[in-house]
Amino acid sequence: MFRLFLTILLPLLTINPSFSQSSFSEEKVSLDEKIGQMLLTGFRGTALTDTNHVVRDIKKYHLGGVILFDYDVPSKSSKRNIESPEQLKTLINDLKNLSDIPLIVSIDQEGGQVARLKPSMGFPEIKSAEYLGKLDNTDSTRFYAQKMGQTLRDIGLNMNFAPVVDLNTNPDNPVIGGLERSFSKDPQTVVKHASIYIKTLHKYGVWSVLKHFPGHGSSKNDSHLGVVDVTDTWSNKELIPYRKLINKGLGDAIMTAHIFNRNIDPHYPATLSKPTITGLLRNKLNYDGVVISDDLMMGAIRHEYGLKTTINKAINAGVDILVFANNSVYDPDIIPKAHKAIKKLIEEDKISRKQIERSYNRIMELKGSSTKQ
């Protein structure tokens, strides 16, 4: 009966206000299901008939979420998941209908150069964060946030990996400043415009994700390609947007950065760092929401660590959702591999069941929440 209820309701709502976390409380759910909810992946195909592994991943491995792209990097092809609003709405609806638990269907729709939903495909243009930060007009920011929120809601997306709250401390940064992804080098300006974006997205039933913790704005290199060291460039003021937005209750989820800062952790990049995630984000900034990794298939992680080590370090650091975007390299079996690795690590007592249950409960609390304010 519950499956039938979701089948009818989920196509109509981006977030299901009738979903009850208690229906999936930890004592009623298998370990396999809890592990699956901690995984989020990307896939090729503009319709479910184009791909088999994402259907398998949802139905067999209880996949918690997917991320959609307009461009397939490994094949250098513009054919990935998105062709038009109508096509995308159908794909998202079909994906949601596969899952008993509400599925996170996410996208990177920041605006400007980082826009998966492009005007050439029939979607509205959204200005970049840098443009809006320089304009510094709250009405303009709200106008574009509303366009974004309505678009995401209308096609069924329920999570946006935005806004970027990195400070634009290095305008030549190839992955932040160089792409106009930051509102400003001033943390107060970042907080002002990010708050508008998040509150507006909430009105359209979309969860936001703050990124990239603890701050990627000062870096000189691109973590998609390899390890990025910000030890000598990062400053504590990069934490201000996170602290203020967390205190406002605007941290639906927070994404980690693949950056190395020996002043915080001399051994591991932030995504794999317990001092960074548990020590700094959770204990010092008092954040108890969902922590999402940046793509664990990016060069900064893939070139340095094996899959099992990556998973072990990330989960023990405090990451709740592990992202395997399948858009740096493509592996249709990454979810079975990751699921198996987590179970093995639990059997070996390298990851505790308590850690899995904490992450599962945070994810279910998010999925059971309504963003409407």
C-alpha cells in the first residue's frame, strides 16, 4: 500500500510532506538498506530504457540518490541526462517511482558557467553568483533564485548542489573565482545572498547544499585533477558563511571539499578528515545535518586512495552521503562495489554500525522534512 501511495504522490511533489521518517526507523530497516541510502551516483541515459545499472542500483542496492548532468566528461559528449524540460521531467518521475523511500534527485545548477539546465535546452538563464554579488541587489538575487526554484520544482528535482559559499579570495582560482562561482570575497555578502537563495529554494520544495567545506576559494588548482593544498592560503574567515548559515538553520546539507590543509589535518584532505568534519564542522560549528562528499571519483581522491580506503576514511570522518558522480571516469558497477566495500568494512570492525545508523538517521530526517517555510 505504501509503495502504491508513493507511486501516486511522488510524481506530483518534489518533496513528499507525507513521508514519515518513523516508517523507516533504523530497527525496521536492514543494514543493506541503510548502506544504500548513504550512496548517490550519476549515470548515462536520458530515459530509464537507456541504462540498466541505475535501475539495479535503486531496486537491489537501495540507492539513496542520483545526480544529473548535461555533459558526459569521460566520453566528451553532450548527451548525458538532459535534453529538454519535458524529457527530464519524465526521467525524474520514472526514477522516483523505482524507490520505496523518497529518492534524492540532485543537480549542480548554480547559474552562470555552472548550469546543467541551459537556455539552449529550453531552461531559463540564471546569472552567476559573482554577477549577483557584485550587483549586490537582494531583489535581483531573489528574482533569479525564484526562476531557479520554479524550474527545479516543475521538473521534479529536489536537491540543488548550491549555493557556493566559498569566498572569492583568489579571483584566479580556476575552479571557483575563474568560473565566477563565488558571490564575493566578503563573507557578509556571501551570507546575505546565499540566505536569499536557500530560503527561496525552500519555498519551491528544494533542498540546498552549501559547498565546499571548509573553503575552496583560496586554492590555486582544480581538485577535479589532483590534490589541492590550501595550507598557506586558507583562513578562518572562510568558515564565517558556514557558521552564520548553520546558526540560521539554513544548512540542509553541506558538501566537503577535496582540499588539503595541514593546519587542520596533516594527513588527509577534508573529505577524508575526521578533524575537519567531526572536529571542526560538527563539534565546533555545531552542525548535525547531512554531510555530503564531493565526487569521490575526482582526481584528488581517485589518484591518491583506493576505493576501500576512501570509503573507510570518509565515513569515519563523518560523511553521511558518498557521491560517485560517474563523470570523471565512468564505472557502471561503482555502487555495487561501494556497497560491498562498506559491508566488508563493517564486518572487519573498521566502520561501526553506530556510525552507519547515525548517517542513516540524518538522511531520513532530511528526507522526512519539508523545506516549505
